[in-house]
Amino acid sequence: MNRNPVMSESSWEELVTAALLGTDRRTTPVGTAGKDAPTALLDTAAVQTVRRRAGLRPASAAALPEPATEDRRPALPSAARRRLAVLLADRPDAGSGGRRGTAPDLMELLPQWLAAANEHGYAAPPDLLPALLDAARGRTDLRPQTLAFAGPRAIWLARLNPDWRFALRSTPGGGTAVPALGDPVEVERLWQEGLFAERVTLLVAMRAQDPSAARDLLGTTWSTERAEDRLMFLDSLRTGLSDADEPFLERALADRSRNVRATAAELLSALPGSALASRMAARAASCVSFDHTQTQPTVVVEAPHECDAGMERDGVVPKPPAGRGERSWWLGQLAEAAPLAIWSERLGGRKPEEIVALPVADDWQGELHGAWCRAAVRQRDAAWSRALLGAPASPGAAGPGAVSLAERAKLLAALPAGERAEWVAGFISAHGLSEAFQLLGVCATPWAEPLGHAVVDALNIARDAGSYPWSFSGVMGLAERCLDPATAARLDGLTAIPDEPEDASPGAVGYWSEAFQRLVGTLRLRATMRAELTAP
């Protein structure tokens, strides 16, 4: 073997070049020619590689990170800890075309498990934190409950692993230590010198504790902020929004950015006593009146003929989207920003349900009722939401005012949970499940008994009718997560495989049986999970 001394860096480069080009095209630095040159080259390369590696000087050891903040919450019961490990180990099969079989979908039960663990105030097992953060990385819906359960150790880990950086963005104070809000010097320093994400975190934290102080702090630099930053800062004022914010929001109506102006106008329209709400009320009321010459009082609409500078300043967007007329576009924006209380005064002291029932001339009903729907959602007005929803058994997919099922779902959110469930149960009893998926999504869980019974009965009717079973897979998935686990005993009779009707879809009976078995198994597993989280 070649015993040459350690080569210089230039000799090493020549050795590499000779190896790449071949010894017949390049003179080797080892001084051997002919048929022995390749062997000598490789021997020398092997020796020099070992020498180069052995000659590396070790770098200074990095300082160990500070230990994570201690989590003083109680540890999980052992059975619950094992259950969490099983839930985290389950991964959906990306190659499957649809769900079959009777096994519960464990990953879909993880959000409920986390919510229940947080209700009990347990701390996450340290060894399961990496798997838990990996799961939350891929599913944004898991993040709030995951980070609450993981506690301070999640932030500590996220600072060490960029894959989990979402924890720093999602947790107030995660990316930086928010100073004591009672220390004005530190608050001012972070506000003036901090990164954008740090300043947002500070503003959100202050807004939750002292809305006025947060607003005043924002006002100190408002005129020098970038437009996109002003928009994000302004959005933080939704927390604790009150009449005290009106002067600041009024000034924001003159902002250079259209998006900032629109957001300020939206926030002001959510304050019924604001000057903007009063201006919008006057404009909207001037467009709507009564025609008493008809056989019954009729609402008459005279939409705006122009969008003047005052309307633009108050957030009305002058240019309509494709397919919309200008006047109807302007009318809708005025009516949705006006306080709903003005319509009773404008239309003869009538109640919301009486106003909604009035005929509207010249095909303006859809536009006017649609604007009232948006106003009811924005103002969270239960009386108007109830009136616009109408009776659940009313014909058609939409109520007297709702323009779509999506709009109806938003209106339902303004009703108390019990009334919401009762209304959706009535809708399902009248119309079945084909249009109920969006409505079920806004109902509180676990579903109240009338709603749970309505869903199960409708699924049973669909099975007996020979319907395509996969058409109801979304509702079945919701039922697995939202039905009261106590319903499982009532469903046992639906797990059997009946005779297949002649007009049924091929294989439908077997699928329905599998689906009901999976539903029953999932409900019982949810009951077991709850019991495991209760400390002995």
C-alpha cells in the first residue's frame, strides 16, 4: 500500500480529478504509471480519506437548551395514556378509495379525546408529544386542543424543531415571551422593536386583558404601519369590540387601503349605536317603503342610483362582482350594514316574522332577504334569524329569506343550542338527509336526543329505500362523532344484514350493515374513552 505522507489540499484535488477522468487520461499524483496506476490510485485515496477524517478537530459542544417549563398538571390515567398512543398510531390509508369495514376511524376520534382530556386538566405524556405534534402539523383542526393539552413543553419542542413551528404561531406568546402587561417600558420596547408576529401576539394579549390599552398602543404607530400590517392589527380589535372603539375605527374609514377601510366599516356596522350604523340605516331605509295601493301591504324597493363618496367611505364597494347589477349590489351592502331594529320602525312596527312574510315588489325579495340574512348573522340576532329560517318543514331547500343552505346554517348559529337541534331535527324529518349535512355541522355535540333520533331514523329509511349507501357516508361520519354514545343500544338492531330488495343498489345491504356496525362500535369506544379519562 502507498505510504506517502499526507497530501496537501491541492494534491487531494488532483487525486480526485485523476479518479474521475481515469489514469489513462490523467497523470496521478502518486507517481505510478501503467496497469498498476488504478490500484495505486485507489489505495492512496483510501489512506488519505481515513487520514482526512481522523484529522478533523472536534467542534466546541453547543450549549444545552434550558429545560422546559415544568407542567404541574396531573398525569393521565394509565388506560387513557395507552388509548392516546393507539389513537396517534392510527394513520389513514391514503390509497383507499372509501371507508369499508367495521373498525372505528381512530384519527377522527382524536379531537374528542383531546377535548375531554383538556376538560379534566391532564398533562400530556412527554414521550407522546412528538407524535402528537406531528398529528397536529398535518391537521390544523387539531392544533388548538393539541397545544392546550401539550402545554409549555410543546413550545419548548417547537423552538428546537422547525417542523413544529406552527405551535409558536398558534400559541399566544409562543414565539416570544410576552412581557408583563403592567410593565409599560417592556411593552413599549417590544411594540417598537419586536418582529411583526411578536407585536401581533402582544396586541392580542393586551386586547384580551385591557382593550382600551391595546387600542391606544396601536394608535401610537398606526400611521407608520404597512397596509397589510394595519389590516392584521385592526382585525385584533374584534376581541372585546365596544363603543369605545368607534372613534379609532371612524378614523380608519379614511385609510389609504381599501381592505382596511372595509374591515373598519364591518366592525362599525357590528356596533348598532355607531354613527356609521346610523348612516347606513338612513340610506337603507330610504330605499325601502310600503305600497298601500295593493290588496295587501307590499314592500317596495328603490335601489341606489349611484355609489357616492360617502357610501364608499363607509365601506360600500362600488364595483360589483361579475354577474351582479350595480344597484342591487349597492342595496345589499346598505341593508346588511344597517341595524335590523330600523325595519320594524320603517315597516309599521311589525315583528321580524311579519316583515319577512310581506310580499316584495319587482323581484327584489331575494336581494333584500339575502341582505337581512347577512345582517342577522353579523349582528347575531336570534329573532331575525328565526324569522328568516322559517319553519323547518317549509317546502324547498331555503326558508323565506335564506338564499342557500349555507346561509341557513349561518342563521342557525345565532339560535340557542337546544332550539338549533330541534329545528334541524324537524328539517331532517321533513326533507331527509340529502340536504342536511351543512346544518348538522353547526349543531352542538353530542347531538340532543330529538336530533339523534331524527338522523338514525332517516338513515334507516334510506337503507330500506335501497338508496346508494355511499351518498350518506358524510352524515354517517358525523353521526359516529356526534351521536350520544348512549344511543348505541338502540342501534344494535340495525347491524344485521336484511334481505336485499330487488331495486337496491348492488352491495348496498352489506355496506349499510358494515356502516351501522362501525357506528355502534365507535359510539361504544367513545363511551370507553370517556370512562378511561376519569381517574379511579
